Amino acid sequence: MKKIALLIILLSLIILGCGKKETVNSDVTEVLFWQAMGGPLGDALAELVQQFNDTHPKIHVKSVNMGNYTALSQKLMASFQTGNQPDVAQAYEAWIANMLEGEVIAPIEDFIKEDPNFGQEEMDDIYPVFIDSNTMDGKLVSFPFNKSVRVQYYNKDILFQNDMDPNKPPKTWEEFRTYCQKLTQDTDGDGKIDQYGTTVKISAWQFENLLLQAGGEIMNEDNTKPLFNSKAGVQALEFFTNILNKDKTGYLSPGYEGQKDFTAQKVAFYEDSSVSMAFMLRTGINFNMGISAIPIKETKKNIISGTNVVIFKNEEDRKKELAAWEFVKWFTDTEQTARWSELTYYMPVRKSAMKVDALKNRIASNPEIASVYDQLNYATYEPQISEWFETRKYMEEHVIEKVIRGMLTPEKALDKAAEMIEKKIAKRED
């Protein structure tokens, strides 16, 4: 009898517990968020998502990591076929263009029009490049999320040891080339170079920046004709080849090898994403490191990188769309976007974030880093077409690499790439 009584009590507790759980769940709107943030970036995102959930008891954001952007793209495309897409997700501009054609996303502009707490003052606070890059067909369809710029990392100790001002890194292409020539050295006298000026990772993003800085453009205004096979495009490719093949002050390094060599003090300069800083800080830096804007030529124009966020239509449950907007709006507000930038070195979405103590103190302790954030005032974005997204990989494998290795001239390689993308565009328009 005692066992039966105990069993009845346990069953009663389970039933009561289940009933309580259902009551809570029915009162909370769950937002499924698909993302691809790993390492320190994933840790930072988890912190902010938790903070949102703690301060918004009626909404729960369930953040699901898809591993990488390729997997995220594939799973998003598959979800549209079955109607099982998430409520909100990271997405590149080229993906968003396809989503618009499929009519699966709810434009951000529609939420802003209905939101009495988000007006022109908030819009004016967002850097223009982020508004422009998320506007398609004249409508704001997505919102900036994790945006980065390319930066110049440098070893202040190496500069100081060679009678150079450690707080004045090179600002132009020519200065950079001169610095690399001086800092490529046989430091132990064994007849072999053991300290290089720089190392180069084959990158379409770097080519894009060099192209714009030389006065060129990637595409024409309506993205129907490539313009990168120009004199400026040739100059951009020659920047790589001069350092690697003529001056021999740098070398090719795949993947993260260049980052590792920089932290091991084998090179004086290393160019990469602003976000690389978060990973280097995690592995440890045993020298005085500087971070500044990338060197320029004719202009300060530069390309931002990274994804935006989109909210998916949910005709059965409008509450999920509105809850997703609350999360997006909160995440990109001043305090949160400043915290995101502080933790990850992504760029803040809002200008007002630069007045938050964390970012003010960062610049005060390392003044040259102000030039990194200043790049947002001169930033633009990649063509919002899937053909360019496909062409980027071709540019790395069949243009940049083949030119560097002397397999093709810059003119020939760029013309072939231009011909390829023209055919892709013509096929779509047919």
C-alpha cells in the first residue's frame, strides 16, 4: 500500500509539473534563429541572446548554430522547399535577393512602419552603408547583423626596433611597400630571410578593396556589366605581385597560416578582417600589436563584409514575426551593438555606439584604431546579385592565384572573369 501511495504521489507531481510547463510555454513566443557564429563570436552571440531572453519574458530566442555559412545557406534553401524555415536567420545580400524572388521574407521596412518606437531618429543613427546594403528594389528588406571591415594588424615592437614610429603605421600603398622592404630581414645572419614585411592570403575581398582604392568599380550601377577588368583592376593585382614576386617582401599563406605567423612574430604586417582580432586575442599575443585602417591609394573606399538578418514570413502566427523584429531591433540598439563590437571587433551598426564607454576607451588606449571605425564613413558593399557571389570564388582561384603564380597576365585573367560573369547575367535575364 505504501508503494502504491508513493506511486500516486509521484504521478501527481509529474502531471502538475507538465501542466505548469504547458502554461508557461503557451504564454511565450519562441523565435527560432539560425546562425553560423563559432568560437569567440559564438560565445559573444550566446551572451547577448541570453541577455535578450532574460529581459524579454514573453519572447524566447532559440539560437541554433549551423556550423558555417555554406551549411546555413544549404539548410535555408532546403527549408523553403518544405516550408520549415526559421523565424530569423543570417543571410548574405546575394541570398536575400533570391529570397525576395521566392517571397519568403517579411521586409524589415514593414515592421519599422508599424513600430511607434522606431522612427527617423533611429534610422539616422545607423551608418548609411548598412541601410543601402540592405535596401533592394527601393525597400529596406533586411537589417545589418555581423559586419566587418578589413584592417591592418602590425607589430609595434618590430617597428620600434627598426627606428620607426610604432604609432604611425603605413597609410598608403607606397608607404606599405617601403615598410615591407625595410622590415624583410635575415635577423640571425644565416643567409635566409626569417622576418618578412608581410604575408598574403588570396582573398577576393582584398582585391575588391584594392580595386576601389585605385579608383575602380566592381560592376556598373545596375549590376548588369562588370567593370573590374580595368586599369584599376590591373593595379590591384599588381599590388600583390609586386610584393610577392618583385620585392619578395611577402609570401603566400593559406587559411589561418598568415594569422599564426603574425602572432608568432614572423611578419611585421598582416591584413585581414577586423574580427580576426577576437581570435588572436583568444590564442594570445606576446607583443605590442597595433590595428589600423588598411593602406589606401586614390580613395578611402572599402567593402564591408559579413551577413545581415532576415525575418521570414509566418502567415499562421504573426506574433513570431513581431517577436523576431523585437530581437533584431534590440540586438542592433546602441548598447547591444557596442557590446557586440567590444566582444567581437565587428563594426557597430549605430553611430551612437562610438559614444559608449567600452568603444571610447578602446580608441583612447589605442588611437590608431579610430581609423578602423572611420572606414565605415567611406564603406560600400558588394553587388547584390547571386552572380557576383558565385564569381568571388572564381576570382580567387582563377584570377588572383594564377596572376600571382605567373600563369596569366592581370589583363587576361580579369577579362576572362568579366566574360564569365557576363554570361551568367545574360543567362539569368533570358
